[in-house]
Amino acid sequence: MKNMQKIYRFSLVVVALFGLTVSLSAQESKRVEVTSIYNPEVAGANKLMAPTTINDNPVIEPTIEYSVEPATWQIGLSAHNFRPATATYWDFSRSKSCFLRLGAGYPLTSDLAFRYALVSPGAGFFGVSLDHRGDFGRRMNGVGEKLAMKESFNTENGIKLYGGVYVGRRLFDAKLGANFDLFKAYPDAQYSSSDLISRDGVDLALRFGDSFTDLSYINFSVEAHSKLLFHSQPPVGHCNYAVDMMLTAGGSARVGREFGENRVEVNGGYDIWLNPWQDYRDSRFFVGAIYSRSFGIVDVEAGVKYMRDKVRAREKASHFVMPSAKILIDLQRAAFAPYIEFNTVVGQNGVMSLLEKNPYLDLEYGNGIKGYDAMANTRSYDLSVGFTGTAHATRLAYRAYAGVSFMRDRIYWFVTRPGYFGAHAADDTHFFAGIEVEYRPVAGLDITLGFNANTDSSNSPYLYSDPKLTADLKVQYTLKRWKFYASGAMLGARKFSGVIGEDGKAPIAFEVGTKFDVGAGVSYRISRDFEVYADGINLLNSRLYDFAHYYRNGAGFKAGVKIHF
């Protein structure tokens, strides 16, 4: 209604202005003619033809109020169990199928190593190896006489066949080996050049099962093994050779599985040692379990084993509970990782086991072979602590350790006559400490250093003949096709006991002071498959003894070739 009134008023104003304009235009004429009396009238109102424009769309600025409520975006990430990729040693082995190392030196030595292997990662593998080491230098006997080469030599020879076939993800493998070793008891002046000590053996091992690398599923392994060993030596008087034989056989089984962070393994086995000629028998049964887990910065492994050991010549069987434990503390510092370890070991002290450790065992001493039939097996309870680490961007790695071994019926060697030894078992508390270091300061240069010290507290009348201090140093530098290397070793003083006298004491039969062994060598790679080398041996010309009266050659050299086919 108000809008209409405004329009009406606006129209009247327009009409009045129009009338005024006309009136002003008439005044411009100077002649005025009056025809009648003026009678003013109001003209009729007419609607304007031109429309009036009115803005009827005003812009309104709205007031907007808003708020933001932040919320966490929940992301759900689910992991699905899957079997990790499996790989074997053969998947990563890219070595040549054939390798040969052949060398000789002065004083007369010989060296041979041969390897041949055929590998099919999806099917299996087969290989053969040959090894030979000969030492033919002239040496002195126990009374100071210089012997001919044929009277003072030793040689060790071995051959091995091995192969395996994959059955699914498991492997069936077998090993067959033989050794033929000859030794001269040259310190004994009674024997002629035709008298030899021989040690020959044949061994076989069969195994089927998993590799125990992926324990997301149950792993198992079963094994069977056997060994036949012959030993002969000339007796005093050159009557007949003293010949001995030992047959060993046994088997074992193990099962393992991981349950989350927990790893569990159960094992067991049976072994027997037989000497039908001497009516010797040692049977052994064991069963045990091992548990391991990582607790953040602490890795733990603990186990226990029960063993029953029965030697026929001993009235009662021995029963052992054998605990073991390993603790590694990872402080998230590569330079320092302490550990503690405890282990229990039971050895075997049958005649043939002793001959494998020392081929010069005197089978004529005392009651002969039967004198060793009732010997108890060695038991050792070992405790060690130490720490390992790396530094200088892993160029330096080290291990330091110390510990003690509580040993029951430890073997002590003593001299019965020049060139031969008897074996005696006694309890011993053995303390030891050492350090090992490996350093690579620059590319191509490797330095390794080791040091060990030990001492004994024993109730034995015999002295333990190992050196109390040992140290070794090795340096190797590789420059393109060249390789230079040097080594040094220190062997501490040793004393070897003789036969117990009437006073119940064992006199010193042989004594040797601290010795140093220094060597150096160089090799040159002519091609990718062919390499030549030359070594300097015992450059200080030291008298280095492995046993009482048995020493290595003096200063010498050895040269040879290494070939990859």
C-alpha cells in the first residue's frame, strides 16, 4: 500500500513539472491574445507508458556461525600370516664346481686339497674331496741321533663322498669318508725304519629332516652314524704289531618349533662304542630339551639333558643331569654386549678315542689296552662370562672372556718312553681368560689378534702339558691381484711328566721353554681361476713341539698353485 502511494505522489510531481515547462515556453512569445476568461482545470491522471524500475533484489549478507570438532582418523592395518621365503646354502653358493690346491716345500713337505661338487638347487647336490698332508723332514731321535727322511715322517690322507636329495622342503643327505694316516715314532731309538704307526678309519653318516632355519612350522631331523677305526703300532721287541679296533654307532633325533617369541627344541639319542677284541663296551643314552626367547634387551637360552653312561669294565652306570644356559644382554650399543654362559659336556675316553687325540698312546704300558678299558669318561662343567662388541663403524670387532671349568676325570698325558705316552684321568679346576680382536682399518687390510691365559688346580700327580700362555697375530693385505700375509704365534713354556716313581711323584721327563712361530707369504692371482702362492714357514727356526720329543721342521718354505675350474 505504501508503495502505491509513493507512485501516485511521484506522478503528480511529474505532471506539475511538465505543466511548468509548457508555461515557460509560452512566455517566450511577446504577443498575448485573450479569447476567454481563464478557467483552471485539473487534467485527468494518465498512466505512464514507461515502466518504473524498482530494485526488488537486495543483497543480504548472512551471518554464518560454524564450529570444527577434530577427530582421530582410525586406520585399521591387519597383518596376515605368511610363510617366509626359504633358501638353502646352495641357493647362495656360486662357487666353482672344482677346486685344487697343490703345494710342496723344503724341508720336504707336500700339500693337496681337491674339491668337486655338482649342485642342483631344486634337486640336490653331490661332491667329493681329497686331502693330503705330508711332512718328510729329517729329525733327531730321543738320544740325539740324526735320522734319515724315511725314519722321521708322518702323513695324513683322507677322502670323502657326500650328497643330498631334496624331498619337498626337507633334505636327505649322506656322507662317506675314509682316512689313511701313517706316523713314525722317531724319538724311540729302538725302532727301525720299517716300523710304522698306522691309523685308518671309515665313517658313514645319514640324515633326513629340516634345516631348523624356519621354525614357523615343526622342524625335525633324524640321523644315524657309524665309524670303524683301526690302529696298529710296533710293540717292544718287534714281535707282533699291537693292533686295535673300535666300532662306534649311534643315532639321534631332534624336534623344534617356535611359538611366537618362544623357541622349543627336544632331542635325544643313543651311542655305543665296541671293541670286540678287547671286550670293551661303552653305551650312552641321552634326552634333553632347550628353550630360548628374546626379552627385549635380554636373550635367554636354557636347557637340561639327562644322560646314562655305562662302561662295561665299571661296575655301575653313571647318571648325569647336564644343565646349560646362555644369557646375552643387548644394551642397544654395538660397542658393548655382555653375556654369561654355562654348559656341561661329557667326553669319551675309550682306547680309540684316546688314539684319535694322540696316535702315540703306549698300548704296551701297564696292563696294555685293558688298562684303559675301565677309564671313566671326562665330565666338564664350564662357566664363562664376557662381552663382545664392534666399534669404528664396525671396522673393529672384539670378544673378551673369562671363566672356570670344573672337570672330572680329565686326561693327563705322561711320557712312558721317548715317543710314547700314557693316559691318566684326574679331577681338575681349570681357570681361563682371553681376548680376541679383529680390525679392518682400511680397505683390503685385515688384522686379527688373540691372547689366552690359563691355570690349573689339580689333584693329579702329573702335569698338564698345554702351555699356560698363548698368543697369535695375523695380518693380511689385499691389493688388486696381490695378497700379502704374515703371522706370529707364541707358545708358553711346557713341562711333560714321566712315569710315577716309587715315591708316588711323577718326575719331569721333558721340558720346553717359550717358543715363537713366525711365518709370511704372498699370493698372486694370474686370472680369475688361477692363483700362485709362496709361504715362508717357521722363519725364526724355532723348535716347535706338538708333543714331548715330537717337533716340527725348522725354517723352510712352501709354494704351490690354487686352481678353480
